[in-house]
Amino acid sequence: MTADEEGALLAALTGSRAYLRPIIQVAINTGMRRGEILAMKYSWVDFARGCIRILGEAKKSGKARTVPMNDVVRDALATRQGPIKRATDLVFKNERTDAALCDVKKSFAAACKDAKLDDFRFHDLRHTFGTRLADTGAHPFVIAEIMGHSDLRNDEALLSRHRSPEAGCRRKNRGLPRP
């Protein structure tokens, strides 16, 4: 996903789809899976340390992991935290029923259609995170750890398909003086 595509998607998250904005921001900026995001509890979020501790029961592998929060994620979660009715510890829930959000497929698909993103799935936000992290020159083991991959082959396949051509130029030119 390019920066322009991200902007178009976020711009489509208004009105009845506004609840999706922080969910999408968390996905793009943490690489968390949709199920992990929808199951996230405030008790997992550590604003002081700047991380989210995803507990094993919410993960595909059943193993806990910690993901860092950047400013976008911190702001998205802090805004959600506002005056909360703590009947449930869930970060993302149906505001009328206080129940967990089961899925966001329909709203996400409609937002993608409005943003003119063809054949784009929620999981592609995770790929976007991994690709952007690789583009910064992050070590494959760091990428695998943050994304919760137990096998680096997942990352090799992902990165070979999604790496941006501009990233190679940025890495080659890193450290060169500016003109």
C-alpha cells in the first residue's frame, strides 16, 4: 500500500465507518492481525513503555508477543481510551452493546471500494507494515519477532513480493551526503 492509497483509505473512514479509523491505523502501524486487534484489551496496552502485549489466547500461534507503538498508534488508542465504561476491557467494541466487534469485513470492503483499492484485504495492512519495516533496513529477525512469525520463510516470501523498488534506492543511498 502506498502512502497515497493509505490516505485514500483513511479518507473513506468517515460517518458510519469512522469507528474503523483507529483499527486501520493500528493494523498499518503494528502489523497486528485483525483478530488480535479486535480482541485487544486496555490491559494489554502499556502507554508508559510504548508497547502492546498481545496475550497468547488472542494469537494464531498461542504465544504471547510484544509490539511497539508509534505515535499514530499511541494517539489512536489514547483517543479511544477517553471516558470509558469499563464493563469490558475491550479497546474496540460495539458502542451500543458493549460487545466485542466480531468482524469488520463489510465496512472495510466498502471503504476500500470508495478508496478505489481493488482486491485489497485487511491482511494486506499487515503486509504493508512488514514491507515498510523492511524498507527501513530492519533485520529480518526483528521483523519476524514483531510480526509474530516463527519461521523466517514467511517474511522472505512476503518481502520478496511486496518490497518497494524505491526502498532499494533509499538503502543504497543511505549515508550519502545530500546534494
